[in-house]
Amino acid sequence: MCGIVGIVSNRDVTERIVGCLEDLEYRGYDGAGIATITTSLDLTRRRARGKLINLKNEIVTNPISGNIGIGHTRWATHGKPSVINTHPHLSDKVAVVHNGIIENFQYLRHKLINKGHVFNTDTDTETIVHLITDYINSGLCPKAASREAINELEGAFALAIIFEGEENLMIGARQGSPLVLGYGTGEMFLGSDAISISSLTNKLVYLEEGDRVEITNNSSKIFDYKAVEVVREIITIDKQLSTKDKGAFNHYMIKEIYDQPAVVGQTLRSLINSVKGCVELGNLPFNLTEVTRVTIVACGTSFYAAMVAKYWFEKIARVTVDVDIASEFRYREPVMTPGGLSIFISQSGETADTLAALKYAKNHGQSILSIINTVQSSMERESDFVLHTHAGPEIGVASTKSFTCQLAVLACVVISYARLCGKIDDIKEESLCNALLEAPGAMVNILSHDDKIKKMALKIAEARDVIYLGRGLEYPIAMEGALKLKEISYIHAEGYAAGEMKHGPIALVDHKVPIIVIAPTNKLYEKTVSNMHEVIARNGQVYFFTDQKGLDKDGESAIETIALPDMDEFVTPILYALPVQLLSYHVAVAKGTDVDQPRNLAKSVTVE
């Protein structure tokens, strides 16, 4: 969740650390802080509760400088959001920033208190500070003290550590949380991800599980979990990943919604040979024709992409598919069929629950295919094969373009599997590919309804509860629409299979409850409309998302309607995702919430 950065240089680092924290704020905004070693070799620190702007203001009032420093943007786990709980945490000898959770911190804290250490915060991270300090007090040098302390930690962590009196030494370590090492000229960098330090360097090392690194302004030594010095591959990235430019848009979220025709098109072109009319996934290290069971695992929005894929796989490819929430998957100890294929979906490739589920499946003999937006993630290194989405950096915490790009990739996987297994012929494959390739153009058409959706949102913004209804492929979109509304507007919303309304939820319906009905004119259209009339009969306020055929037939029954392009039902989940995204965005704007950084959320969930 949290974001960390560290710089060791031969010039002042303060401004650049703050700049890196701007690129990391999507990871958490409960607090932000910076610590440096001054020219007199003293540790100094500035912290502020809440968003990064508060830290910037604090630094203007109380400047801080130094040629070595660490920074942190916080998503609170242990200890409420407050200045005192904000990183960096420090003693008179050491300062630490941390992403993750130390699971044995209570045990360590109790042991250290008994040795005379005084704790001032509610965080698990302060335990690390005292533990390192205790080892230094015992006579160990900073490097040895850090090594011994890190060996005692249980749980997940990415750390950056600096020391009183050491103007040219920083320690980094990772276990369960990502950490990237960057190489500059006369300076070195640590960051939670490539985005965080891409403005400073394009030469990166993705530290591996259990790695510890000692860096100066012109050198690095990496040690593996056995304390053996190792060499890791230095990767050169092509361009800066950081993107702070919203262009003409007021928020990243709306910009990213409007990015979708382009990025979905780019994702599809990476997998579909438009000349041959077929999907080309690349050289898979496993044989899809031997797969008799598919398991798809994900969290949050990615989970709803997985649900759509289940419908596609079972209907088109005729294969049994299990879909699981990553945080529950390994704990119910699922029975995994030998020779099965497990698909894992993650925007960041660092989601802790999804990564743990992946390792479970791998240990149970599954072939692992991951769908990831971020290159060189932990999930990528653990997978047998990876398909990348081409959404580009997604800064808004609420996922939009990453979702539709995930659907695009999953659709291509389904087509490829179905064709290889003989469930569809060449003609059908070409037809499905063409439908997908037409989707970006249809998405442009949908975005033209933005103003009308904005007007709808003004009414819905007054609601306390909202219900989304869909059937078949549109049922996961109903749930995704409800999630988006909850995330950024703080309105209670639920997505239901339309046929389930009469089994309880209809009791909630009255004239104050907006009902969002998602119903393209497919074979389930009439049944969905019947469910729509059930709520209309009980004074539910229906907002009807359909195509022109549906609008002509039943549009008069709703108080507001949106007519989407009439497309092959195969691609309707991709298309109908856009209006529910737009609706949630405009409701949030109308309510005056923080669209890009909604309360209590973070973009990358790297803790369980």
C-alpha cells in the first residue's frame, strides 16, 4: 500500500524525494514524510498528516536538506492517520520507511520494551527502528545491525534505512513487498516501483524476494536471503513511466476513461492478427489443448473481469471454469486438478493476496498465466507466461482503463483456447476477432453520451442507496458499476443478478432508490426487462442502459435512458463498462468527493 523512496547523492535530495512521492501518492495519502542526513551528519525529519501537499507546506515553513534521504507516503494499517504515526520513524541513530506489515511486531515490541526502549507510536514500523538501534547499541555497525534486525522480521516489508553519522550509506530490503533499485550518475535510488523513480533514472534492478541491498552514491551490493552477494540484471526502460499530466481533464480518472478507446485498441492489436483474423498469444510454455479446467483468481475490479471471462470460457470454449477472490482462495484449500490452467489478473502485479494465491496454485501443479499491466512485477517473475495489457500508467485509484484492457486480453485468451480445442472454427474466430477490433470505435461513440450521463448523475448524487441490475455477461458489469460508485462517491451501492431481485433485494426498492439496469438486446433482454418492470411497479427510479433496439421497445418505462451501439454480445461487457464508469465519476464530482484519491483506498494493495 504505502510508497517509499530513497536517494543517495552528492547533492541535495529533498526536492527530488518530494517529486518521487508525488508519483507514489496513489499508494496512500494518510500521511507523508521525509528524513535526511544533514551536512553536520544529524538525522532530521519532516512529517505531515494527510496528503502530500501538507508535507510540502511543512517543508516550506521548516526547510530540510541533505545529500541522502528517504521519503514515505502512508496508507494506514497499524495506528490511525496522525503525524506521530507517519513515516519516517526514527531514533537517535536510525530512520526507516516501510511498506508492508510486520506480523511479529508485538512480540518484538514487548522484548524491546523490557530492554528499556520507549515507543511513541502505534505502528509496527517503529519496532524496526528500535530493533536496529538495539543492535547498534550492542556494538554492531549499521550494516550488520540492519542485517540482524531484518532476519528477525516476520511478514511483508520493503524498507529503506539511513543512519545518523552516515552520509553515504542506505540499506534497502524486500520480503513480500516490491522494491526497485535505480542507477544514476553519482547517485543511487530506491523506490516502491519503477514509476516512483522513473523521473530520475531509466536503469533499474527489480530486487527479488529476500534481497537486501547496501548502496552509496556510486555503488551497490545486493545480498540474497542467504546473505550471499549476488548480481541482478539491470534493465533499461524505454521512457519515463511517470505521468502527472491530466491534459485538459480535471481528474486523472476521467482522462483514463477517455484513454480507453486508444489503449484497448493497442492491447487488442498486440494479440490479434487483423490480416489473418486470428489471435496470436505467442509461444506458450504449456499446451492449451490439454487444459480441462481453468481457475481464474483476482481481487477487486480485476475479479469482475474474471467473472466476465468465466461466462466467455464456458459458453465459447466449453471448459469448466472456477473464479475465486484471491484473499479467500488459498485459505479454503481448493482442490486443483492436475494439468489445470490458473489465470491471475492484476493491474500492478504486486497485489499481495493474488501473488500468494498464485504461489499456492503453482505449488499444486498448475500452469500459471498472468494478465498484468505493469512490466517486471513480482507476479510476472513467478508466472509461466504473462500477457501484458497496454493500459499505461493508471493514476486514478479507481480502476477504469486497466479493467477494459483486462477484458480485451481475456477475450483473446478465450478465442485462442476455443480455436485450439476445436470448439470454434476459423470463421467464428475471425468473427469474434472482428467484433473485438470494432470495440474501440464503439467506445468513442459511447463517450459522446458523457454530457447526458452527467445530467443523470446529478439526480443519483442525491441518493443514499443505488442498485445495479444485469444478467449474463452484464451481471459482473453491474457489480463493477456498484463498486465504482462506492469507491469514489461513498454512496452505498450493490450489483445484483437481475433475476435475484425478487429473492430479497426488492424489499429495498422505493421511490428514493435509483435502479441502474444494464440490458443490451441479447437473448436475456426480455427477462431483464421483466425484472426492471418489477422494480418500476414498486416505484423504483430506473435508469436504463441499452441499445437503440431496447430503447425503442422499452425506453419509455425508465426515467432516464442511454442508447449504446448495437454490437456483438461478445463485446458488450467492454462497452457497457464505460457508462457505469462515467456515471460514478460524475456522481462523485457532483458530491464534491476526491475522485482520484478517495478516502481509505490505495491503488496498489501490497498487504493482506
